Amino acid sequence: MFPQTITDFWHAPLVGGDVLHRDAALTVVSNPGLTEDRRVTVLTTRGTDASGGLADPAAPTAGPGAVLVAVTPQVASLLELAGPRAVTEASVRRALQEAGVTLHEADCVFHLTEHATAALLAEADVPTVRRLTAQDAAAFSAFEASAPEQDLDDAYVELDHWAVFGAFEGERLVAAASMYPWGDSRLADTGVLTLPGARGKGHARRVVRAISRYALSQGYDPQYRCQVDNAASRALAARAGFTQLGTWEVVSPGSTV
């Protein structure tokens, strides 16, 4: 089970709206409180082992293994869910596409279960991993200079983020993770990067666990995201103790609607 903070966050788009459709596999909600960049939000928990943490009978969800869709009333008016045709995930996605709504590529979303959180907090610090500060600017600059440009863009690890941790081999920074509060929530989103020559040694796992332990100490729940096709990042999340909650999609910035 995930902590209540996490389940409350992911249920938020579905609370306070009008349920347009609900069955064992799919819930669609019209919610006027969604922001413009989240005017369509899709959370798919089917096929993950995290559904138990989302099964809240008091919330308008379809339960374990569900596809949860929240849209603004404006988008809802384009979907024509009240017609005679069957409402399924495929039909909703088709209606969105026909209406000109393009979704961004799905992210896998990972969190710590309550059991994993307890284990992490009981774990001792690793001597080769520590929090980075502005005094580490030179080491961080050297780290960035040694990293492939695409990896830097994908990881989005920055020294001026809310929290930054690094793993060292001697005096050399070889892996770094940074976090920042995600929106107005008590979740802290994570990015991590290891230099190519230092991979396969456990640095990324240790630095993710260290920064996650720090986030918990500050009252935040760690969150780990990566694209569905990034097998290496998904494997790292699992090694670091995270459980996949599901996949998450929002409107692409280039969507015409």
C-alpha cells in the first residue's frame, strides 16, 4: 500500500467532478478544476502491482487495474459519451483523437510503498554519497562536462534544485540525483544521471535512495518517473525500492484542442 499522501494526490483530478462513465475497467470524470495543461489526464494502473494502494471505495475510481480519465467540461463535451455506443478505453482514446486532442508520451510513475519507506528510513547512509551544495559547483560542472548532452536533457539534474545528492569515486562526482517539489503537492520528483564509465556499480541506486531518504525527512514523498520505453530507468526504479503505481498521460503541448 502507498501512503495516503500519494493516493490522495492521484485521486485529486477525479474528486469533485461529475462521473461520466464508470465500470470495472474505466472511469471518466468531468472536472472543471483541472488546469489547462492537465485538461486531459489519464492514469492507467492496469498491469502494475500498485493497484492495491489506489483502491479507495470512497473515491470515484473504477478500483484496481483501472484506467482513470479526467477531462475538463470543455473536452468532455467533445467526447459524446452519452450516445448508444459502448464506452471503453479504446473508444475514449479514439474520441480524443477525433476531437484533436493529442496526449504526451506516457510516463511510468513510481513511488515507495509504506513497507519500502520503513526499510529506507532504517538504512544507514553510504559514505560515498552525500548532499551537494553550491560549494560543489566545480565538481558538478566537471560532471556535466563528462555527461552526454542527451542524458543531461533527459535526466534534468540541476545543482540549484530543491535537493541534490551525489555519488563519488574518490574526489570525482560520478552520479547525481536532484529533486524538486512537484506542483503544489508534497511529492518530490526525481531525476538521476550516472556518467557512462561509472554505470553498473550501484551508484545510481545509492544516490536515489539517499535523496529519497532526505525527502522523507523533510515531509515529502519521493516520486520517480521515466518514459515507458526506458527499460534501464525502470529497472533502476525497482532496484532503488520503488513500485510502479501506473502510467500517466497528459495533453501534449502541441495538441490543437
